[in-house]
Amino acid sequence: MVCCDRINELINVSSIEQLWDLHTQHMAGYGFDRILYGYTRYRTPTSLGDPDDFILLTNHSRDYTDVYIGESLYTHAPMVRWALEHEGACSWSVLRRMLNEGVLNDGERRVVEFNRSQGVTAGYSISFKSLSTRSKGAIALTGRNDLDQAALDSIWTEHGQEILALNNIVHLRIQTLPYSTEKRALTRRQREVLGWVGDGKTIQDIALLMSLNPATVEKHLRLAREALGVETTAQAVLKAAFQNQMFVLDP
């Protein structure tokens, strides 16, 4: 079973950066040296939402991510489709069956070929349990180049429950830690005014509490809406709360 010390390390980190560093080390110890995590709270029946709002964490090379993520190749990935339709863990041996059965479309086959060119050929995908129709999280665990799928399947047979537990803990922990992309990051003042709005304060109340004039408060709210890519202040409060950018302690 998973070592309690390892679990406690993951639980007690104070930043996503620390969490991810530990998790990549843990997964490498099982033979998975490249991992890619993605999470969205803005899924619709036809889209995963704005990529600027995704939580994306990876230790893949830029050569890989610039194409797979930067050129939106992931939208055609067979294992992404699997993750959207299932929960739990899946061996990438399923890809061989998909290829043999001819069920992959042209876009999906292009993803498979690109992954082969990058040495992303053997691994496991984990699709996390969703608590709403708008959210979805998954992680792709790529095995070391010296390990084929059969070797990884043997590792999973012995340690799969430990690996699954650690990934579930990391997924849940990510949702409690502040995270924002460069485009979505709020300033301290923007976080503060949104926090007061979340507490039910009016513009006049906030101006008094922060020793500002109402026009300056309005400016901070406008800039917060622009940074978060939303139209209303209510949406800004919701998105900032989702990203844990409100009511957080400054380091």
C-alpha cells in the first residue's frame, strides 16, 4: 500500500508547483517519467471550454507540448475521448485494439502517429470522477522509453491501486490550491475587491473599506473581469473562486 509519508507530503504542500514536483518524482519511481494532467470546470456538450481556463500540468518536453497542446492536438486524442466517456484507469493497450478494429478517425490516427514520433507509446490514462457535468479531469502517464506496454501492465498489476490512489489525491489537492494561467492571474487589489463583492459588499462599501474612491473600485473590478475573460462581476467572483484566487494568504 501507499506509504503514509508519501500521502502526507502531498497533503501538506502549499503550492501546485510543490505538489507537481513531488508527484512527478513519485510517478517516475513507478516507471512513468512523463505525465500530463488536465482539468476543466467549463465543459459543455460541444467543448472543453476556453484552454486559457484549463489547469494543465506536465513535465513533457516543449517539442511535445507545443504541438500536442499548443496546436490543440489533444482535441483529437483517442485517450482523451476515452477519458471523457469513462472513469477510472485504462491501459494504452486499448489503442492497439482501436487501431486493429479501424475505429479511429483520421484526426485520431494523426495523434497516434505524432505520439509515436515523440516516444509516447506506452502508458496509462486515469479519468477522475466528475461531480458536475461542467467539470472533467484526467491524467496521462507515459512510461519510460525502455518499458513497453506489457512491462507497464505488469507494474500496474502490482502497484496499480497505489498509483491510482496517489493520482486521486493529487487531483483533489489541485482543486484546493491557487492556480491561474498568466492570462488569468489577478493582482492583489483585484482579488481583494472581488473578495468584498463575494462578501456582499456594495461599491460604496468596498471604497470605504479599502480607502479608495468608487471609481477606482470600479476600475479594479473591470480589470478583474478582463483578466478572467468574463462579462459580469458575478462571473468574475465565480471564476476567481474556482481558481482559488480569492480569500487566499499571500506568501
